[in-house]
Amino acid sequence: MSELKGRITDAVKASMRAGEKDRLGVLRMVSAAIKQVEVDERKELTDEDVLTILSKMVKQRREAEEQYEQAGRDELAAREKAEIDIISEFLPQPLSDDEIEQIVDAAIAETGAASIKEMGKVMGVVKPRVQGRADLGQVSGRIKAKLGG
């Protein structure tokens, strides 16, 4: 079992003991999403696979939170925010702007990319380095800016 999956399982147990119903619900949803991917792909997930799932869940909730706020549904937006906070506990610390900048610069140098046409190569190098630690949309925007897109 991956270390991250073990941490999530331990958190489920701790939430059960503490009677934290809301937290328990979110953690069970996370566990179910992980289990679903394991069953679908018939494999034991690595920490990197679990991070991908968690990142996707956070992104979905951020989008939902934004839509709820635009619709004036503050109570639903607050619930999405609470879920983001719980899921984010299992994600690595977010990268600072400077760290992202360094990773992007290093990837451009590594790939020798000189134009926007080579953005895919750069993203291929950058993505595993920032997975779960930065918004890929923002990273993509920075790469475009640097490659003159």
C-alpha cells in the first residue's frame, strides 16, 4: 500500500473515533475514488497516482466553489471550500511562484524549446515535477509566456 493511501486510511479511522461526520464523509469519498481507480485499472496505486486523484478532486471542487459563489450560493461554496481543505491536507506543500519559475526555466533549458510549438515537450517535463503542488493551468500560462505564445 502506498504511504499516502495509508495516511488517508488512518485519517478515516481517526475521524470515526472522534465522531467527525463531515470530515469522515470527505475522507470516505477520497478512499472510494482511489478504490474505484484501483478496481478499474486492476493495479495497486502509487503515491503519484493517488496525488493525481487528489489533485483532480481539488480542481473539481474549486470549479464548483467558484460557480456557487457566482450564483450567490455561499453555503454550498463554503462546503466545497471545507472539502478542499480536508483533501489538501494530503497534498504536498504548494510551490511558490519562484519555485515554479525555476522549474519552468529548467524544463525549457532541458528540452531546448524555442517556440510555442514545443510547449508539449516542456509540459511533459514540468508536469511530473509540479503534480499536486501547482495549478497546471497557471504553469501552462507561464510556459506560453516564456515561449512567446
